[in-house]
Amino acid sequence: MTFMQTFSVVAGSCVLLVAMGLLLLQLRRQRQRDWHILVADLYKLNVVQLSAVATDYLTPRRNQIDMEPQEIWDFLGGYQGLRKMRENADIMLELAAYAQQWNFEEAVIVTERMRLDAITLRRAIRRVELGMVPSRLMLHYRLTLPLYAQEASSAYYLMRQRLLALYESSHAGRYPMLAEVL
């Protein structure tokens, strides 16, 4: 091995170790956050309108185009609403992990399902962001923007429903406060 190759391997290993250390530190901080602080950090979203958009996407009917693109965008609160959904999704994952101390088996499965929903949510929001880029190359994303916004809302809706059901069965004492905020 030449000096440059050795240096590259050592430098890459150092960067990887630092990144892993930072990730572990972040995970430790998240675990130390109090349940009440997590719930207080959640954004209040219009559940009725969000549910309308999500169920329109999740339950196909004969006339599948019930909502107009502008109506979808308004119901979700525009880009700011999508951003709030993404931030709430991270907190909801922490809340699901928090429930593992009361109901480990169910909480682990629900948390994993919610992680998959969160991946769908982030991917859909990324596609909405691509559609907002002023470029002719991104025309496909601009045309499908309402579809991706609906996909994001449906993933968020499923996460919300899963988390509420988990708390209803695992810790009924904390369920009312969580349901009020979500």
C-alpha cells in the first residue's frame, strides 16, 4: 500500500468513527427526552382536513378524483404543513419507541411499521420539493405534486392512527393527552 492509500483508509475510518459517535450521542439525547417534552414539541395539524386527504387516497372509490389539487394543497397547509408532518413523524417515532417500556412486543412491531410509513412520508415530501424546483426537467414532479402530497398525508395518517392505537392499548393514562395534541 502506498502512503496515500493508507492515509485514505485511516482518514475514512476516522470519519466513520466520528459519525457513529455523533449518531450514538444523538440517540442518547433522544432517549433522555421526557415524554411530556416530546408531546409538547408536536405541531398541531388540522386532523379533519388531513384525514380527508389521506382517506381520499387510501380508499379508492368509483370516482377517484374527488379532490382538486388546490384543495389538497390547502387542506394540508401547503409546504409548511408537509414540513410539520415530517417533523411530527420523527417525534411520533420517538413516542412509539417510548411505549416499549409498557408494551414491548406490540410497540416494537408498531414502531417498525411506523418507520416504514415515515420512509414513505419523507420520499413523498422530497418529490413534492422536487416539483417545486423551477425547471423544465422537473415537469413530471410538478404534475404529480398533488399525488405525492396525498401520499405524504396518507403515510402521516397511518402513523398517527398506529401511534394512537398503541397508546390506547399500552398506556391509557397518556392516551387522552396524546390524542388531543395529534
